[in-house]
Amino acid sequence: MNNHLAYLQALLQSTIQELDFSAQPLELYEPINYIMRLGGKRMRPMLTLLGYQLFGEEVKKALQPALAVEIFHNFTLMHDDIMDKAPLRRNMPTVHHKWNESVAILSGDVMLVKAYETLLQVEDKYLRQVIQKFNQCAIEVCAGQQWDMNFETLPTVTEKQYIEMIRLKTAVLLGFALALGAILAGASQREVQELERLGNFIGIAFQLKDDLLDVYGDTTKFGKQVGGDIIANKKTFLLIKAIELAQKEQRATLNYWLNATQFDKQQKVRAIMQVYDELNIKKITEQKIESFFQQAFQVLDHINAPQERKNNLKEFIQFLIERES
């Protein structure tokens, strides 16, 4: 990662570390400090800073809005973990496991309010546009999460339906993050829209990579329970393609494990992974991921900004392509 990207990451990290939610009652605020300091790639606020630096000079002007994006993102994680019954987040206990579900719900609610409060530091001339875009993004994220839960009980989900779900659940926030930076730097409406589209492509590719790592990732690097999607019958891209391509015996194996109500978790993961391996699902998923990243690069090529600044964003996207966690 080049010096400029390292500088932006350090700037973000120091700003996040300075956050102090220390009001009373402690049970309400301690979980917020906990999840905000668990680490992570800080990808979304980085995209806000990179979106800003494409067109603007003083990147620190975008720091608080970028922080709002990160607060909102962590709010969604806190609530998603409850719904997914996830035990780990970034290789640490999730908030509802460390405290309880009621605490996690309430602390998450405060985080949503804090995200709005932090966004209010945007210049007045951009504030209405930013809040409207943020509201739309937040609603779409919730819609994506609901579709994700709906898919768990649907007998079949198409690839097209799945891609649209992850666009809503994951990608629109990346699109908003990039567009937010561009808005704050005074970019044209066209550039803002193009960066939003670029962020959507990155987000879809990112979630597909997450799906892949959930099955084939290293637990110590991935920071979450590997195989969690298989255990929960998540209709990921991998499972959808496996169902589509499965032959008779493979389909029978998938149906057995998808319908089993009592099972050994690791045995289920191994059995479904074997079907994935037989059908070359890993390579098919990697090709799909690559196609979305390439679409993002094509949009970036047509953004009217200095090449050096575009290269910073391009390098960050490359980092996301190569990630192992």
C-alpha cells in the first residue's frame, strides 16, 4: 500500500481511537466503544476520503463524514450479528455474545443516532443532498438484510436475485461512501453518480469475496466463523451455483444437508464443501468477483480526475481484490 493510502488509514485509525462514548449508563456505551475499536479494514470511510481526494485538496474536511459512515456500518454489524446469531466478529466475541441481545439492540440504536449527529458537520450547502442520499442508502441496506433473511427459507433463489440482494445489503453503502466524498469536494452530479456506480461494483465484488472466504478462508485471518454461511443455509452465490450445476448425487447431498434439522456442524460444512470442490465452485466464484472488479476499473477510467489521484483509488481496490480477511 502506497504512502498516501497508509497516511489516510493512519488518519482514520487515530480519529476512531479518539472516539469516546463514556456517558452513563455504561452498559449502553461500552459496547459502542468495543465494536468501534475491534479494528477492520475501515474500507467505507477510506472510500469517502478517496472519493474526496479525487476532486478536493484538504482531505481532513471529509474526516468526520467518513467517520459517520463507519459508525453507521458498525451499527449494521451489531444488529446483523444478532439476526445471524454470529458468535465472532473480527475474531472477537460479538456484542450480543459479550453482553446480551437487548444491550446490542439498544447500543446499535444509539450508533445510528450518532451517525446522523456526525453527518451534521457537513457544510450546509451539501447537507440536504447528503442526508437524502444517506437516508436512501440506509433504507436499501435494511431492505437487503430483509431479503437476505427471506432467502434462508425460500426453496430457490436465482443468481440475479442474489446479486440484487447483496447490492442492497452491502454495495449501496460503498457507493454512498464514495459519492459522499465526491459531494463534499464539489464534484459534478455526473461524477457523483459514476462514483456511486463504481462503489456498487466494488461492493458486489467485495461481498462475493466475503462469501468465498466464509468457505475457503483461514479462520485466523478471516476473523469470523468459517463455514457459518453453510451452517445457516445462507443462499450465497456459491450455494446457488452449486444447486444450479449439481448432478443427481450431488443434488441429493445438498438437499439432505439443507433440510437436516439436527446435524454435526463440521460434518455439514465438509460435505457441502466436497460438492463445491467437485463442481469447481471456487473458480467460478473467483471469475464472478473479477468481472465486477473489472467493471469498477472501467468506470474509474472515465472519471474526470487527475490520474495520480485515481491511482490511489485503483490501488485500494486492488488491495480489496487480494485480501484474505
